[in-house]
Amino acid sequence: MEVVNLGPNLTRDEIQNCKEGLYSAFAEHDSIELDLTSVDELDVSFLQLLVLTKRYADQNNKNIKIGKNCSINFLLAVENSGFSDLLTWVYKAS
């Protein structure tokens, strides 16, 4: 499993770079784990990207998981934005 480190800024301005990094990792690996421990700032565009990336993984027989040690900023953003259903797959391989 390839670990992909993301952060510290995961906002609209950085979303294209995040997307390219995630899809590049999937081009080389069937399973990736996202390391979100260094996330300082994020917005809903990143959470939307996570949902789309999960869908891509499912459609292409790939696996994605989010490491257990997420930053508090990530966890708060998930809770406060209505994306709390992400937490059902955050800690396990899909």
C-alpha cells in the first residue's frame, strides 16, 4: 500500500494538485492510504474530492483508506460540513 501525504493546505486553490497526486498514486498502486496528519486548512472542495476519489477507486477495483491519525482540523471539517458519512470508510480499506 502506497502512503500519500497530503497537507497542510487542502483548499480550492490546491485541489487540482491533490487530484493529480491521488490519481498518479493510483496509476502505480492498487491501494493507497492517505496521511492527513499535517492538514492545517481544508475546505469542502477537498471533501468532495475524497468522495470522487473513493468512487473512482470503487469503479477501478482500487482501494483507498485514510490513516487513523488524521489532524483535528480534518475531523472537525468532516463533522461540520455534513460529510460525516466519510468517517464510515475513513479508517478501513474499501
